[in-house]
Amino acid sequence: MSPLFRDFSLSSVTSGLLSAFVGFSSSFAVIVQGLTAVGASPAQASSGLMMAAVAMGLAGIVLSLRHKMPLSVAWTTPGAAFLATLQAPEGGFAVTVGAFMLAAALCILAGLWRPLGRLAESIPMTLANAMLAGILLPLCLAPFRAMGLLPEIALPIFLAWAIMARINRLLAVPAAVVVAATLVASGLEPGAFAPEQLWSGPVFVMPQLTLAAVVGIALPMFVLTMASQNVAGIAVLKSFGYTPKAGPLISFTGLAALLSAPFGSPGVNMAAITAALCAGPEAHPDPDRRYWAAIVAGIGYIVMGLGAALAVALMAVAPPAVIAAVAGLALMGALTGSLTASIAQPEAREASVITVLITASGLSFFGIGAAFWGLIAGAALYAWDTRKLRRAATAEAAE
């Protein structure tokens, strides 16, 4: 028996399947909501969801086989949440796709050219988390707005999430998704879905690019992907004793994102939360055999991605408030983590709060969205405040 198949185990299969199920069901609504907000048609949103799942599945399989480590890959949930706060740019979804490709190209360059990687990593984590918190805050209010509009649907969804979170937090959002799908499906008339709605293949979009999309979409997505996903994903792997070279992994996932972007995929990157399911001891007591969990997870993502049209079709017939509620619940954990991290540094708290507020406000100048301006304003205050502190420390040392 070859070493590859000798390392295979039942525990890696169960951990990998759980990782794929949690990763897909917990955030596919965010992906579709984000793509729809920036101008994707139902067919394009289905294509984007499918290609993102296939890209992260294939990338995880290739990386895990090559390095013999559980290198899980995920789609950019923070990036999709950011997209959900925007409006379709002038020029439509083709301009958004161009921004996806530029953000992916920057990730490739960040992995290959260390100065750009260092520049991305030099953004204070407090500000990066504050920007993410500002993006997530309006989305996480949606479940409670939905309770006022559709209490008979939104309240059971919230209760399913809240109760399951106390039992097994990983399954909280999947439980909410199951309840939402059941309630929506129970209200459908027979024949609500046409056969052609249940399957659709990839849809190619000829990319375009504008300056406003570069600054307002591509650059924030690059920052979110690097700070909220890639850096966190590498940190999770290190916490389990794996020490892969970050640069090649970031470049490879960037390449997967670049190749899938013309089909509507918002991007893929190193996984963080689901990475722990594949890299932990539950996957296998022997760390050298856990890579099979990431391989199985990759296969699971591909299979579920091929059913993307069904997920999009169900979302299309659901009340928008219900979809927003499910997406908001899926982002609750990320909001909690980003808010906590944004105020962890006492001297940067005011800059972080300003970043959160401006980003959450939705303001726009010159066609550039609030996330960019929030980060710029926060960075200016952060530089000012930390410079004052350094001067005071220097003066005190001189005395």
C-alpha cells in the first residue's frame, strides 16, 4: 500500500466532511447576498458560488497533497460581507469581476514579492478588525429587523441558532439554515422550481475595471483577505504545530482566485475557522496523517458547489428579510471576534471606533465606499496617537 493511502483514516473523513458542511452551509448565503448586491444575476450568482466552492476544494486538495499538511482553503466570507454593503458599480457586475481579479493578483504578488506582503501585514490588526467590524455591523442587525417584519419565520430561525450555539457552536448556523430552508420550502406551491433552475453551469463574465472599483472594491477586498483570512489561517496552522511557508500558500490561493474570478467567484484564501477542524487531533492523533481531512473537505466543497443552483433558487423564492437574517447570524461570530480585537490595544481604541463608525455609516465619496474611508481615517488617527505616545515615552526616558 502506498504511503498516501496508508495515511487515510475514518476520523479524517468525518472531520473533513464536517469541515466542508460547516464551511459551506455557514456562509453560502453571505456569498450569494454579496454577489447579488454588486450586480450579479441569479445565474451569475450561482456560477460565482459554484466556482468559489470548486476553486477552494481543488486548491485545498492540491496544497494538502503537495505539502502533506491539512491546508484548508475557504472562500472570502469577509470579502463577501463587504460586497453585501455595496451597490452595483457603474458598469455592472463586469466591473466587480475586474476588481475580483485585481484583488487576486495582489494576493499572488503579496506571496511572491515580500515587500507587498509586509505592507499588507503592516496594517495594524486593530484597524483591520475595526474595518471588518464596521462592515459586519449593519449585516448583523438584519436578523432583528427581520423579526419585526416576519416574526413567524425569523424568530424560529434565531431560536434555532441561539439554542444550537449553546450545544455546539459550529453547528449553530447550519441549524439556522435548515430551519430557514424548511420554513421557506413549506410555503412553496408545487412546481415552484422549473427544472432549469436546479442546475446551471459556469457563466463567464468579461471583466472590466474602473478607478472607483480599484479603490472601492479591489483594495478593501485585498486587505480583508490578507488580514482577516490568510494571516489568521496561517496562525491557526501554527497553533497546531504546522509551519508551512506562507508566501507560496498565499500565491497559490491567489492564483485559484484569479482563475475562478471571471466566472463570478469573489475569491478564495487560506481557511481559518474550518482549518481547525482539519488540523486538530479530532482528524487523527498523528499530525502527519491529518492532511487527509483537508483532502476530504476539498472533495466535499466541490460536490456541494455543483449544487449551487439549487441553493440560489431556494434563496430567490425566500423573502429577502429571511436571507438577510440567515446571513447576519452567519456573521455573528466574526463580528464578536473583530469587535474584541479592534479594542484590544488601549492606545488605538479611538482610532478603531472611528474606523468602525465610518465603515458602518455607508458614506461614499467619489464613488468610493465607506470601508476605504474608514480605514484611511482610522490609520491617520492611529498614526497621530501612537506618535504622540512615542514622543511622550521618549521625553519621559530622557528625564
